[in-house]
Amino acid sequence: MMDPCSIHQVRISIPDRESFLWKIRKITESRRVHIILLDADRMAGRGHVQSALMHAFRAREKGWMISGRVEVEALLYAAGSRQIVQGAKFGIHEGENRVYLCICPDNRAAWEDLGGLCSPADNEDWETLSPEKITRLCELFSITPQELEVCGVERLPELVIERVALLEVSR
């Protein structure tokens, strides 16, 4: 497994998605890192991010990847889906984005290169789940009201992470 990734909470305004991704690719090539951008509004917190990264890099290491790139693989694990279309929904979009920006392996120079493209939001609480986010996560991960009732809403992030792990089992 590779060195640990750094995970940053950032806000990004993206007028042109392709242009933005081109800039990210230039940084990844020059710094020899993977930069993975996960939509915080679809993630059940930092544990969900860490789980998606761990599974994606393990799939690469074991030769199990569904996609050709570990960045896409992380999106698939984040979504708990084998479908690229579903995984892509967990990435960035044009407009305002709240993003978990992951640099793998951690690389200070890459983080500095990204400085002009995003605003740090590490002081914001992205772990507390609003009623809207709870509803969205239940829809995205097919978590039933019965499951939520049995486990309790405080365990929703664990249910999501379980769905992420199930993707590996369903290969």
C-alpha cells in the first residue's frame, strides 16, 4: 500500500470542469501524485473518504481495478458502485463545490500548487449530518428506513462505509 494520503476540506468554484481537471492533471504529473476530488455533499464524512481511498489503492495493488485509474476507482468506491456514471457523480461539478481533496501520497508542494485553485475549509464541520444529507445518503446508498431505525441515525456513516466495502465483495 502507498504512503498515507492527506485529506483536505476545500471549497472550489469551477466555471469550466474540463479546464479545471486539466490543471489538476498538470499538478499530478509534475508532482507525481494522485489527486482525488470527492464531493463532500455525497460523502458520509472523513471515514467514508478514507475507506474509499483504502479500497481503491488496495484494488490497484491486487490488480482488481474496475477502471484504468486509481482516481476513478476511488470515485467508484465512494459511490459503492461498479458503474462509472454513478462514480462520476461523486466527483466535482461546475459551480460551487465542497470537496474532500486527497493528495496521495501526501505532498506539500502539490498542496501549495493547488492553493490558487481552492480555499481551505478545514475549520468547517463536515461530519455533522443535516436532515437533508441523511435523506440524500439513504437514497444514494439504498439504506432503508428500517435499517436506519435499527442502527440509529448516528450509525449512518458506518452503514455507508459497509456499502463501500461490499463493492469489493461483489467483484
